[in-house]
Amino acid sequence: MQAIFETIFDAVYLIMVITIGITIILKSKGNKQYLLFGIMAVTLGAGDSFHLIPRAYALSTTGLDNFVIALGIGKFITSITMTVFYVLLYYVWRLRYNVKDKNGLTITMYALAALRIFLCLFPQNAWTSATAPLSWAIYRNLPFAAMGIIIIFLFYSKSRNTSDHDFRFMWLTIVLSFAFYIPVVLFADIIPVIGILMIPKTCAYVCTVLIGYNEMKKMSAVAA
């Protein structure tokens, strides 16, 4: 039952996110914000596919224990692409609200992203091991969480200061994604059932993508 449900859910998620991303790119018509948002969505789906496709295959065949290396490599790639996702989302914020300065903030985001990727490269992460240490999962996620907190604050403050109705819940989707993700990082190895929180976490990211897609459709309809 788990294999069937997860496979269907993951397939729908990946197809939906990548399709929406490509659609946004194709219909961006020179709008840098939409183009960047589309690239961001494709990055999200493509990155997650490296982990979710091997996982679905493992669940449908001989089990997760026999695909530790493939799953670990996929998790590593996803960790990198999710970091890129937040950098792209930061630039969506800059474009949407016409932010011209904030060079210190940009440097901070790049520094956190670089630190996150740097920490992911350490062999102590033991990506391909079934007993990867929790400590390194925490280390590499600290700068990632910091990036998320910054993005949450930026979208929350700007959407309210500018009465941005279409993006008013962008900050909330990021809050929810981390709220579901952090318990998985900390406790999934001890209490495996907590891993189910990855489903609502994924739904939160789908909502993030849909916010940009729906806003683009609305603007296209107005311009038509």
C-alpha cells in the first residue's frame, strides 16, 4: 500500500511541478520574474526526481534497504538543488518588488548557500550509508534554515507593505515547508512514521509554485 500511494503521489507531484515550471518559462514572454519562477519550479522538480524516482523504484521492488547508495546520492543532489531553489526565490523577491540595493543581503544569501553546499560535500555526511550521522544532517541544515527564515521575512514584510494580494501567502508556504521538514531531519531515524511529514512538506512547495503560476495566469488574462 505504501509503495502504491507514494509512487502515485510522487509521480503526480513531479509531473505537476515540472510541467508548471516549463509552462511558466514558455509563457513568460520576456518577463524576468516569471522566467525565473519557472526555472525555480523546474529546479525543484528535477532535483527532487533524483531522490523520489529511486525511492519509488525501491518501494516497488526489493525495498529501501537495497537501494541505500542510490537514495543517498539522490538525497545529496536534492540538497544542492533545494539550495539553488532558495537563491532563485530570493531573486524572484528582488524582481517582484523592484529591489535595487540590499547588497549585504545578497552577499548573506550567497554565503549561506555556499556554506550549505560546502557542508553537503563533506564525507562525514555519509550520504551512501544507512547509518548517516544526525549531527551532520543538523550542520548542513542550519544555513539552509537561515536562508528559509530570511525568505520568510522578506516575503512577509514586502507583501504587506505593498499590499501584494497575489503573493500574500508566499511566506506561509515556506514556513509550512520547514515546519514539516525539520521534524523529519531530527526524528525520522528514531520514529520512522514521522517521515510521512514529507508529504505535506511537498504540498507546501507545490503551493509555492502555484502562487507564481496563478499570478502569471491572472496577469496574462488582464493583458489579453
